[in-house]
Amino acid sequence: MSYRVGWVADHERVFAELQEAIGWEQLDITMFGRTVPTPRLTAWMGEVAYSYSGLLNEPQPWPPTLAALRDRLGDELGVAFNSCLANLYRDGSDSMGYHSDDEPELGLRPTIASISLGARRNFALRHRVSRQRWTWSLGEGDLLVMREEAQSDYAHAVPKTSKPVGPRMNLTFRVFQA
Ligand SMILES: O=C(O)CCC(=O)C(=O)O
Ligand SMILES: [Mn+2]
């Protein structure tokens, strides 16, 4: 894992542009026979559809601002990112439960670059066996890069918060092998 504060310098402009330009959706998730809307908005930019946790994400076009971030990350990290899952947490009651990005299409030990824009929220990382936990406050243009065993040995989450918080956008760039 590596962490860079404020990697996107003009993060307020980028947030505003992507809030407009991305085709946000709220998908339904079925768990234990109950169907509820996912507690966040999402969009998937890739070449083919992506299924995770029973959610089918149809690919959306890349807004130019997002493609520019993908290309800058690709140059800096030497990774040919070809897809992005975008999440918009509208307020503190939007969240993401513990999971790993370990779908077979992402390959073994994937490098996933995660950019956070807008309000800061806690991002929690938990070891699968020891349950040891780390948290980062991610927002305002921060970059977190997950590498190596970050998916196979750990799970991550964005917990709900009762504190008043504004919207936070997260962009996770991935290499997706169709
Ligand atoms: O919002 C975040 O920081 C994490 C998002 C995430 O884990 C994902 O999109 O798979
Ligand atoms: Mn994830």
C-alpha cells in the first residue's frame, strides 16, 4: 500500500466535473433474499460489464477528465489501467461494507489505484486472519495504491458515519482482463 496526500491538486474542479459527467447509477443488491438499493451511487468505465457482489455493472463512456487521470496514473505507476469503478457517497449514511477486490478478471495480486475527491471519509483495511485494522482519512485528491497481497490477505471498507459530512467521490482504477 502507498498513500499520497493531495495527488490531484485541483480536486475541487475535478470533483465538480466528474459529478456532472459520470453516468451515476444506484443499483439494487439482493442479500439473504432481500433486495435493497446499494447505499451509494456507482458507475463502471471499462470495456466489458463487471459483476461483483451480485451487481451487474454495464460499461459507461470515459469522461475526458477521468481518462486524463487514468493516463497520468498509468504513466506514474507503470500500470496500463483500462477500467474504473467510481463511487459517490452522498452523505455519511452512504457506505461500502468490508470486501476485497478479488474477482478473477482482476488477476492475482492486482495493483488498484484509488483516488478520493470531496469530503474526507475513513477507509478501513482489516487483515483477514489477525483482524488487525488500519484506517486512513481519504478525500481532497488523495491517492491510495493497493498492491500485492492487499486483496488476498486484507478486506477494506468505507464505514457509515453519524458525523455531518459532504459528498465524497472515489475512483478505483483497475486492470481488467476480459
Ligand atoms: O471508496 C473507497 O475508498 C473504496 C471503494 C472500493 O473499495 C471499491 O470501489 O471497490
Ligand atoms: Mn474495493
